[in-house]
Amino acid sequence: MKSQQWMNRQFFSFFITWGVFLPYWTGWMIHTKGMTVSQASLIMSLGLVVRGLSPLFVFPYLSGKFSSRTLLSGMAIGTFISLLCSIPTNSYVSLLVVTLLLNFFYPILMPALDSAAGVLVQKQQLRDYGKSRSWGSIGFVVSGMMLTVFTGAFGDKVILWALLLGIFVFIVLSVLPAPVVLMEKPQATKKKKGGMLQLFRLKHFGLVLVIVILLQAAHASYYSYGYIFLQDIHAPKYLIGMILNIAVIAEIIFFLMADRTFRKFSVGSLLTLAAIGSTVRWILIFFFPNMIVFCIAQTLHACSFAMGHYAFMKYLTKHIPQEQIPNAQGMYSALALSWSTAVFTFFGGYLYEIEPRYAFIGMIICSIPSMLLAIFFRQLEAKVPNPDDHGNDSCSRGNHGYSPLGVD
């Protein structure tokens, strides 16, 4: 299926660049531009604020004005120009401005891709979202492995050039022919009063959003302190990269098998399993602070992150009208993937200074409430099986009985 191939390609090419930016941009500012750790941390913190604002407000607005392909191309070009502007920067202020500009354009690509996938699923043009998303995870791993080799050989200056090359390739792929539905300009529709707030009138949207926010926030300590924790428990330095990649490999395996294995699972069941897996993950690290158990706990990333993300996508394609998908994705990207993680990073840092293990067990303050809410949501689902919330049966079931993301 051409739409499947297009989505595979776009996820792979974007996450190759994300695998460069996310782990390495701070190091590039410190080692190439001469920023101190505190300066780089402040720049990234302010960038994280913009990274949340942009998908929450700018992305939904632009989605109502431009086609998905135009939006992807435009944001990629803006990202490329921002990166070019970073080449001559040498002062703290100029680097701050460039990084804020980068965080304005670049993060929009992630919800834009997921929104495009959601539309294709609803239009019965994408049968396997999980397989397409797995190509993103593969791209993330590939970029990390390749950059490790090149930074070792040529230094941290190659980080910027790798990012420039990756974004340039993404731009080229974005202007190539795309599925017709993604090349169509959004139809002019009369805006309902309340705009984005209309989402909370959809069945259980607010509850599901809170659950996924808590699920993603529970990763804050792992994302920020997993690397130094492995050093603290005396994991060999040459193995740390491999140990961290176990989580991404588990994520890839989950996405590859998700549409087949979890086709008949309800959203509530998936969210419950994700929350249980998350809670077990942080408890294991707390009670057994050694490398072997940490590796075992890494496999639970398939539950704590991948299953939670997949469950939200399943809810989105079943319950969210097409015109509201960008709003839902923008809200998820900002609140679950950016701001909640930022807030709990500070909380985890406070606990880490007391005792490193506390930073991980502290995350059950998110995972346990998410589990209780998910169980409650699962019970609500059971009372009203197979609802058709927005009156468009074609969005939840195809002509041949196919159900997007396995919704039955």
C-alpha cells in the first residue's frame, strides 16, 4: 500500500533527526559553542517551553490553513533555516534565540506526522499504524549508533551537520508525491464556539488525556537521569549506550506486533496494561539497583511508553473527528510529551540528590494514579461497547469490516 510506504518513510526520516537532536543538542552547545552546563540547561529549558506552545497553538491553527504535506514541508524548511542560523552563533543570546526558533518549527513535525497517520487510518488508507511508527523508532536507534561513530572520529561538530543533512533529506521526501488526502487543503468549515475546548465535549477525552499525561510524565527521571544512574550503579561505560537502546528495541518490537496482537484490546485495557508496566518498571529499578535488573526493566518501555502512545492513537482514530485531530495531537504533544516531563524532571532531580533510586520510585506518583484512572475508564468503556461518538461510521469501520488500529 503506497500510503503505508509513505508513512514508513516519513516516520523513519524524521526520527533519524530526532535521534540526533534530543540526546546531542545540549552537548553540541557545550562542546562546540562553549556554553557552560548551566547556560545550556537554561537554553534547553526555555526551548522546552516553546516546544510545548508551538504544537499546542501554532500547529492546530496552521493545520486548518494548509494541507498536511504543505505543513510538513514548511515546518521542515523552517527547521533547516534555523539550523543554518546556528552556524555563525557564538554568544549566549544568539544561541538562545536560534534554539527558541528551532523549537518553534521542529517539534511541530511530530504531531503533524501522527495527525497525518490518524487521517489515513480513518480514511482506510493506512492499515498498520504500529508498523509505520516502528520505523520511527528504528530511525532513532540508527541515528544514535551512527552518530556515536562519527562524533568519536570527528568530534561534536558533526552533530549540527548530521542534523542539517537529516532535515534536508526530510524536506526532499516531504515534497515528493503524498497520499491524495494529505495533499488536500482543509475545507473551510464554520468554527464551533470553544475551538480546542470542544474536544472535552467528546466522550471521555479529558479522562484519556489525563491518563496519557501521567503515563508520559512518569518517564521524566529515566529520560533525564537514566544515563548517570547507570554510571552510579557501575555499569561499564561501553555498555551504557546499548543498555539505553534496549528500551527503543522493545518499543520497535511492540509497534511491529501491535496491530495484530492487540487488535481486540480496548483503549482502557491498553492504558491499564501500560500503567501496570510503568509501575513495575520503576519499582524494579528501586528495589534492585543493578545492571541486570535495569536491562530487564528496560523491556517494559514497550508498555510504559509504546503501549500508552498506541492506546491514545487508537482512541483518537475511533472517537476524534478528522477536523479535531490536529487539536488533539497538539494538546497531547504539548501536555504529555513536553510540559509534564519538564515538571517532573525537576521533581525527579530533587529526589535524585537525596538518593538516586528515589528519582525512579518517585515516578509511581504518576503511574499509580494513571493505572487507577485507566481501570475506571475501562469500566466506562464496558458499559457502552463500540460507541460512535461523532456520527461518522466510516471513521471507525471500513467497507470490508476493517477497523483502524484494531478497533472492533
